[in-house]
Amino acid sequence: MQIRNPKDLVAGLLFAAFGVLAVVVSSSYAMGSASRMGPGYLPRALGVLLIAFGAALALRGLRPGAGARVRWNVVPLLVVLAAVGLFSVAAKWLGVVASTLLLVVVASAVSGEFRWRESLISGLVLGAAAVAVFVYALGIPLPVWPAFVGR
Amino acid sequence: MERGWRSTMQRWCLGVAMLACAAAALAQTYPSKPIRMIVPWPPGGGVDTAARLISQPLSERLGQPIVIENRPGVAGNLGTAQFTKEPADGYTLLMGSLSPNAVNPHLYSKLGFDPVKDFEFVALMYYVPSFLVVPANSPANSAKDLVEMARKNPGKLNFGSGGVGSSQHLFGVMFNTAAKIDAVHVTYKGTAPAEAALVAGQIDYMIDPPTALPFVTSGRMKALAVASKQRSVSLPDVPTLDEVGIPGVYTSTFYGIMAPAGTPKPIVDRLNKEINAILQTPDMQARLAKASAQSHNWSPQEFADFVKGEIERYREIVRLSGAKQVD
Amino acid sequence: MDLLANLALGFGAALTPLNLLYALLGTLVGTLIGVLPGIGPVATVAMLLPVTYGLPPLTALIMLAGIYYGASYGGSTTAILVNLPGEMSSVITVIDGHQMARQGRAGVALCVAALGSLFAGCVATMVIAAFAPPLAEFALRFDAAEYFSLMVLGLVSAIALAHGSLLRAVLVTLLGLLLGIVGTDPNTGIARFSFEIPELMDGIGFVAITMGLFAFAEIAINLESAARRGAIAERISRLWIGWPEFRQAFPAVLRGTAVGSILGIFPGGGATLSAFASYTVEKKVAKDPSRFGKGAIEGVAGPESANNAGAQTSFIPMLTLGIPSNAVMALMIGAMIIHDIQPGPDVIRKQPELFWGLIASMWIGNVMLVVLNLPLIGIWVRLLRVPYRLLYPVIVLVCTIGAFSANNNMFDVWVAMAFGALGYVLLKLDCEPAPLLLGYILGPMLEDNLRRALVLSRGDFTVFFTRPVSLAMLLAAAALLALVLAPAIRRRRDTVFAERE
């Protein structure tokens, strides 16, 4: 059988999976009584609803209809998230300036029109701006310089 | 032999003298850079307000700015646990309070810090008593009335709190146990919604900190008793629970400055001296009186003993409340 | 007569050069900081609180209120320009506001938001001046059962938000409700879905979710195709609103103001709900609801007015009773205590010039906001001309630091990353993220009030139907649901196949 609408099917299954997760995890929480509803009541109800409606959506995807294919291109997503992740790990010991440079260069890499010089300059300018705005003006507790330099 | 002993002695004396000098020097140069004060709660609210109240006069006296850093999370545990890992150099302080420092050790199995060993107790700022309050239209006009009402209708009355394990919850349990009554606990998300519900008569009573005072003075709530050893300065006509025959319900929500364990004693002493001096100023005393707050001019040791006593006291109260140990 | 005398007293107290200066300063700083995503009104007010210590109490409160308005408006600016809601109430503005920007109408959207807010702010302030005490009494009558029914009504409106498939909207809302539940259960102290991670015990942060769902996911989608990248920069037309647009927007502003003024008085989420409710209203009264989600001006005008009206009337519980209705109000109360003012029902009687001065300053603040922001619109719009390859790393950076700043914890950044991935998948599968946020906001309140209502009624489910206000709201929810479902069912019968081109 050919799947007619993979978008509906995938979305339905995704939500149903969240529902299953909710039911499984909340199975250890007490259901409580009517006068003192337990912490497990709503999560389980929501989980069941997610499974039911998710299944309905998935089934709709199997119905005959014009198939809308999903085109995945996850490279930009992964690179952007990698840039954010790098910053989150580096900020504490490399400081804001260096981590900003890192974030900007990595994130720019997937712009489709990446230029080394431009992104380096942009990174440095933004690093300086981030220090001025976030560290000094707003007092966000992040080091400016790498931990192993000076202090 | 004798000479040797004497020279050792001399050296030892010299050493002590030098140490003392160094310590004195340390206390004299301290603080040489801005001080951070961690508030393990979001901005607004009692602990944050206490920190903001002391930070300005303290920074004037120390000659260095004091930056308040809000690190909220898990009823104050997250910020407190992070705080204990900061360097013990006097440049990171904590605004400690009842919940994270004395109650949570009994509520959370994974606290992330030791409530006694991980701290230098610098100075008590103040503590506040709680009041037994009822809605303005409540039929109860005294604590005795309320207890009778509750005994006639077991399980019918509702008492409110700002959440499971919150101070109002534990105080409520203390009161119910002492008065031997059975009432239903209704939780709200924080003190303010609980107070609104009490004003609206949706719940019957609450043991509430002085945030309830404006409601009492404006006639929206009735204060039937104060849950402390002495009457409150702000409501001198309101009897203590001891006086009306419900003994032993003492509530003191404390706020105090703490430093990470190992902070040099001269620094702790210096901070203690300055904070107490600020608290003794007439302006501050007037403010504290208005909020029904009490300061004590305690030494670091007296403050430490007080906190340790509270930690012990709440072990049993938390058990009685039935609030679960969570991890 | 009394009202006029009181207002005269208020304006007399508020209209000093010093107060005006600080009102201007507050709105300016608030706008500038509010434009930074992740740093919303709460953080901004908290940060600038120490600045106000040395000021007279009224001046301090006027400045803080100015910061609050400015930061709220700044959140809407980023919502329109870069698809990034700065705070809960601007989540809705994203839907049509950013579409308008994509069509080159960013200036018009910003202009409508500013003027709508001004109008709503002025009317709502009038409401406060005239009716604050009785409205506060009315809000007090709301018990847990009423709040639950209000939340149900809000949830139904989430489904009405969707301009695509209803089933998807329901599912996204359900997922949002589930996400809202993560964290320590306030009724038992049990940590739910926290997977032994201490940071999750307080739940998932709003900032982290929006940064991921809106900023990171949107950027990833934009980067996939060159066509979407250049979309904004190339066509920017007018900055100022035209007469036909004004005629379209004005009724929406009126309705939004009414909705916001009413909902704002309910502590805990009233003001947030108002933007959602207004959007639902607009979509329902529109002749052609299909324009919504594609840059309908009413979709910006209504919610923006509602959220500002709500922001004003949310002062009512604090001013009259000393009960903070949101985190900003809690901070204002903290500020009052530091200034040695005991907030509470006594303020209006004992310090009338403070009370009425603050109300007068709301007018002043709203006017300042517009005076300040209309010229800024030109600058904001010019920002969109920056090539996307240079712009998006800036957004990523600012969002990353913004997510960190919510709790000064890198964990929130990681949560934002996870939601970036989820948001990308949802967008790919044609699921809109806005209902997820509504579910997330309403979820905890819904559960909390449901459980409290049942504790208070000792397990009797009929409370929701025997209390008249609660019943009325449930009936309204049912009617709305029928309204939403009816056309969908009809359409499906007619065009089962045509529905998916």
C-alpha cells in the first residue's frame, strides 16, 4: 500500500509517541481520588488524548489523497544548534568574546554565502557588543575573557 | 634544649602575631572589589526584598557595590547549592531563609548542599512571626471560636497555603496539631493568591506571615492570634497562641546573610558588625517594626545556633505535615 | 466629580519635570532592553530596581511602570520584525505581525501596534480610575471553579487560532498542556517528567521554549531555501498606516481594548489570555477568516490593544488590594516596601497622591511610549535591510544569551536547543507552534484550579455547573467550539479531496 500523506502520518505518530511517553512516565504518579486529584491524573488523560488524536491524524494520512512529501534538510538546523551548543559549553571558560566569535562563525557557515573575513569581523564586533550590552550594561554573570588569561 | 624550646616558642608567637596581622589586614582591605549577593529566588518576594533592603546601606558602609544575583529554582535549592560551591573569600554572600536553609533539608533527598557544614552563618537580618488570620466576615472572632468551629465540623474547614511544604503549610500543620483539629489543606501558587482567596472567604483560615498585615489593618482580614512567644509590635492587641491555650506554635520566618564555609573569620565578623549596625539604625528599626520583624544583634555564633535549632525543629513538623520527601 | 478631583490630584503629582523625565527614561530603557529577546519586563524591572532606590517613591514607581510598558512593547517589536515573541502576550502578534513584515508591511504593523496600544492604554487607565475598587471585588469573587472554566474557554480559543488543520491544532495544544505540567506538582511536591534533572523540577522555562520554537526553528527553516531568506529585505514599502488600514484596524482595536480591560483584572494569566481571546474574537467577526495567519492587520491590532489594556488593568488587584497579579507586580510591591510604603488596600486612602499619581502616570507612560516608538519604527524597519546572512547569527547569539539570562543557567540554553529541533519538525509537518505556547501557559493553571476546585467541593464535579459564572463560561466555550467545528465539518463534507491541494 502506498502512503498517501506522509506528513499526516509522521505528525500523527509523533504526537502519539509523546502520548505514550506521557502515559508511561506518569504511570508511577498517583491518580488520587475525586476530592484530591493526584499528580498522575491529568498527565495520563493528556497522554491518552494525544494517542487517540495522534492515531486519528496518522490514519488520515493513510487515506487516499494528494500526498504531500516532506523534504528534510536538517543540515542548517544541526549547524545552528551546534553553534548554540558550542557557545553554551565555551562561555564559562573561554569567555563571551571568544565564544561569540565561535558561535557567529559556525552559525554563518550554513548561510549559503559564507565568507571567512566577513564572519570573523562580524563575530568580533558582536563579541564586543555582547560584552558591552549583556555583561556590563545588564550584568549577566558571564566572564568576558578566557578563564586561563589573567584574572 | 631550653634555647630550642624558647626559639620555637618565639617563632610560634611570631607566627600567631603574623597570622593575626594578616587577618586584620585582610579585614581591612576587604572588600576590594564588588560583592555578589545570591538570592535563590526570583525577583520580588520576601527574600529578594530583604536582600535589596540591606544591599544598599551595606554597600555604603563597605565602600563597594553589592550586586544582587537572582538564581531561582527548586524552592531555593538550586541557587543555594550553587552558592556553596563559590570561593569562600567573602565576595559571594547568600540571602538565606527558612525554606532552603531549614525546611528543604527534610523535604528533598537530593539537596545538593549540607545545611550546616556548607555555610558560615554571618548575621541574622530579622525574623517575622506569623498570624492566625480569618476572612473579615468569618463567624470566628477569636482563636477559641475557630477551634470550636473546627471541632464541631471535623474535616469541613479549609486552611490555605502557598504550596506543599511552604511555610504556611507547615505552620498550619503546627497549629492544627497543637489545637487538635482536623481541617483540609488547600494549596495556592504562592502567598499572594492564597491571601486573595482568604480575603474572598474561599478558605477559612491561614497562618500567614506579616504580608497579611495590610489586610488586617484595612479590615479585610481578622488577626485572631500571633504564633510567636511574644505579642507583635505591629498588632499589640492580638494575643499569642500560648495565651489562648494553644501552646508551642512558634513561627519565625528568618532571613539572614550567609557565606560559603571556610570564609575567613575576620571577614565574617566584619560583615556581622556592619549588618547589625545597619539594623540598629532608627530608620531601619522603624521599618522593621512596621513589618513586625525582629532583629537581634546576634553574633555569627548565635545566628548559627539559631539556624541549627530551626533545622532540628522542622524535622518533626515536616514529618507531621505529610509533605513527601522528593528527589 | 470625585473622579475629576482625584485625577487632578494625580496629574498634579505626576506632572513634575522630574517625573516626566523618569517616565521617559523608563520607557526608553524598557523599550531598548525589551527588544532583546529573552529579557522581558520582569528581568528589566528587576535589573533597574536599584536605580530607583534614591528617587522619591512616586517617581520610582512611575519609572518602573514606564519600564514595564516599554519592555512589553519591545517584545511586540521583535515579534513583528524577527518572529520572536519577547513575552507571553506577544506570542499572538507573531502570527500575523511577522507575516505582515514578510509582505513588506513591518512599518504598518509596528505603527498599528503602537497606536492600538496607546488607545487601549488610555481607555484601560480610565477604567482603572473610575472602577478599580468594584472591579477588584468582582475579581475576588472568582473561585477555583471559575478560573478553571476561564482556562477551558482559553483553550478552546487556542483551537480557533489555527488556520490550518483543526486536528493538528488540538494535538499541538495538548502537547503544550503536557509541557506545562513538567516540574514539581504544587499539590504534592512530586516532580513530574523531570527525569531526575534538578533544573526541570521548576518546569520548562518560557524563554527557553520561545527561543527554540520560534527563533532557532524559524532560522533553520529559512536557511533551507534561498527564497525565504531574501524575502523580507527586498520589499519594504510604507512606514505609516494608511486610511483603509486604519478603518480595518480601528474596530479591532476597540474590541481588543474591551477584551483586555476585562480579562486583565484577573490575577494570574488574565492579561496573557486577553491577547489570545482578542485574536479569536477578530477571527470570528471577520468576513473572511482565511486572511488570518497571512498578515491580517486585525490580527495585530486586536491582540496588541488587548494585551496593553490587560497590562493596565492588571494593576487593579495590586493597587486596590496589594495582591500582585504577575511577576512584574510582585516586583513593584517589593519596590514599594523598599520605599517604605506598605502596599495594600490602605494605599488609596492613606496615600492618595501616590495612588492617583501612578494612575495619571499610566497615561503619561503610554503617550511617551508612542512618542518614542513612532520615530523608532523607521530604524527598526531599516534593520530588516541587513542581509540575512549577517542578521541571523545576531538573532542566534542574542537568543542564546537571552535563554541563559532567564535563570543565569546554561541548562535553559540546552532546553532551547531541544525546542529548536522540535519546532523545526513541527513546522515541517505543518503544525503551528502558537497553540503549543497557549497550552503550555494554561496547562498548569488549568490543572491547579481544577484540583483546587475539587478539594474545595470535596470531590463534587457539579461545582463547575452550579456556579453561575463558571457555567456561563463553559457554555461560551461550548458555543465557541461549535462555531469553530461547524464550518470545518461542512467543508470536509464538501471538499474532502480539495482540502489538500
